[in-house]
Amino acid sequence: MAHPIPKPFKWSNEFEVFYANLDDEHRGLFDGIFACGEANTAENYGALVEKVKTHFANEEKMMSSSNYANFATHKQAHDEFVGKCGGLSAPLSDDNLIYLQQWLVDHIKGIDFKYKGKLN
């Protein structure tokens, strides 16, 4: 189910997963995608991809150490997204910017919300 993309594309408490480090990283992902929309450069896109990889590693570490039941499925979604990101380059098309926005919104609300209260 596609969730509405916020306009402007900024993190708000509607995306809160109640783990301060993950919420901070999610804010950074919103900021990174927003930056790509403002200045569609290889530098901004490269910074976004690094933020994505760092966040996924941190989130996966928390899920693994908590024996989170949906870890494998969640990691697969991360891996597929990183693969898709690897096939993109700046300047990003409008369609690709929308894809990044929609993926992040849907992933947090549809997948990340499932681990609320289940991680250490």
C-alpha cells in the first residue's frame, strides 16, 4: 500500500519508530533525499547512498541482536533497495526521486513499524 509522500519531503513524528538512533537516521535519509531534489548532484546522491548503507547496517544489527523474527525479510528489502540505488546515478530523474521518496515512506510505515517495541 502506497502511503502519501509528505510535501515538503521532511521527516515528522508520524514516521517515529521510538528508537532515538533509528529516528535520527531516518531523519537523515529524508534530508538526503530532499537534498537530491534541491541539488541533484553526484555528491548529494553519493552522500545519500552512504547514509542508506550505514542506516541499514545499524538497523540490521539491532534486529539481529534482538532475534527479530522478520529479520530475513526485512534485510532482503534493504538489499533490494541498495541494489536499485546502485543502478541509479545523478542527476536523478523525477521518477527516480519519487521512487526514493515513496520507497522510504512505505518502508518505514509498512515494514519498520512492525519492529516497534521489539528491538533492544
